[in-house]
Amino acid sequence: EDLQFAAQAIHEADTTVAMTGAGVSTASGIPDFRGEDGLWERHDPDDFHVSRLDRDPGGFWRDRLTLHDAVYGDDIEPNAAHEALAALESTNHLDRVVTQNIDGLHAAAGSEGVVTIHGSGERAVCRDCGRRVPAEPVRERARDGELPPRCEECGGVLKPGVVLFGEPLPEHALSEAHALAERADVFLVAGSSLTVEPAASLPRTAADRGATMVLVNLERTPLSDRAEYDFRADVTDVLPRLHEAVVTG
Ligand code: OAD
Ligand code: ZN
């Protein structure tokens, strides 16, 4: 079976790198962006463009809070997909998780040194002085009517610590992710539509360097044709079985 062969490739690899997208967190209750019933069916991505923050910071934060509070309940927890990746890592079959997600669930599941190429929802950052502060108190201030919330140091407008449309990716995380893609013998992509650059260039880079590509996604992706293994299935089903097959294989 294909799952056995993919597991064997991981078993034999010196370096296996996983890249995840919103699809690994849907089972935790967080909607994805472009899947069925995704966020971009209900919200306009342009509202979350960095130029909107500059033009209309109060409106940006109001919409951002609406989105945030609709998406993140109080008790968001890692699911079987996050746990399987953490387990693969703790049994030394996975070197690193690179994620486009900002929800912190890989770290919560026990993955170490997660490379967060789209930033983190746990911080906010000042547009003017670059100061980074915990995000939840900032959201709380915004909920209380401080629109936009401002830096307590310099008065600059605060920005969520996530990468907005129109912003470059954090240089350090991106170069780390690229180095991992170049080193990978197996590159596993889980729960991503692979439609957003430069994230989608990472599996391409890995494949160009000869890595075995394993995709796990409900839908077809633009890289499906290049994948040795293309599992069109639920990550919470495939990843635990893959982990099981790797450790017993
Ligand atoms: P997308 O929403 O584009 O893709 C998620 C994919 O996961 C879809 O193809 C779904 O079909 C699939 N999916 C959903 N649930 C699944 C499940 N349980 N098992 C398997 N597959 C499942 O999300 P990303 O690829 O992560 O950027 O999107 C990339 C970026 O676009 C995000 O990081 C975000 C967004 O704009 C920023 O915020 C900067
Ligand atoms: Zn500041």
C-alpha cells in the first residue's frame, strides 16, 4: 500500500521536513481559508492587507477582532494531526515542522523549534518602533474600544504579529525554511492548498533537489502531479497511520 511506501521513505530518510497549512487545524475547530466553507468565502482578504492597516487602522482592527473572535474559541487544542507530527519528531523520524499557521498548535502538541513562516498570533508588533508585545492584552484593549491599539512605548499603531497580505515573510524564518527544503530527503506537506507564495515554493525547491514529496490534503493541489505520494484524505486519519507505519516499519 502507498502508505507503507511513504512510511518507508520517511524511515530511510536522513532528513524529513513537514510543511503544514490551515488544513491541519480544521479538526481543532479553526476554519481554513480556501477549503470548503473557508474564511475567504465569508471575509474579504483585502480587508487584511497591510495597506488597509496604514489607511484605516481602526477599521482594520475592528474587522480583525471580528475574524479572530469568530475563529478562535477559548479551548482550541491540538488534534491527531498535530500530535502525529510531534510523535514523528520525538521518535526522530521528522526533523522539523515548517508551518503557515499562526495558531501555535504545533508547539502546543510538542513539536520543537517550529518554523513559523507566517508569523504568530501570539504577538503584536509596533509599526513604528518594532517593539513586540503579547497579543491577547492588545486584543483585549481593542475589544474595550481602543481602535487602533497603540504602542505603549512610542504611540505607533500596533499590528498583529502575523504576516499580512502585502508584507514580506520574516526573513529569518523563510531562510531557515529554505535551508530545510534544500536539505530534505522527504518533504511532507499536510493540509495546505499550496496556492500562496513563497510558501508553495518550499516543496518545489525540495522536489527540484530530488526530495520525495508526500502530500496529504483533501483536495488536489498545484503540486499534486509532482508528488510521489498524494493522499487525498483527512490529515487526522493519514498522519497518525503514517506515524504508526514509520515506527513499526
Ligand atoms: P488553505 O485554506 O488555502 O488550504 C487548506 C487546505 O487544507 C485546503 O485545500 C483544504 O481542502 C485542506 N483541508 C482542510 N481540512 C483538511 C483536513 N482535515 N485534512 C486534509 N486536508 C484538509 O490554507 P493554507 O494553504 O494554509 O496566509 O493557506 C496559506 C495561507 O493563505 C495562510 O497561511 C494564510 C492564507 O492567506 C496568511 O495569513 C499570511
Ligand atoms: Zn512603538
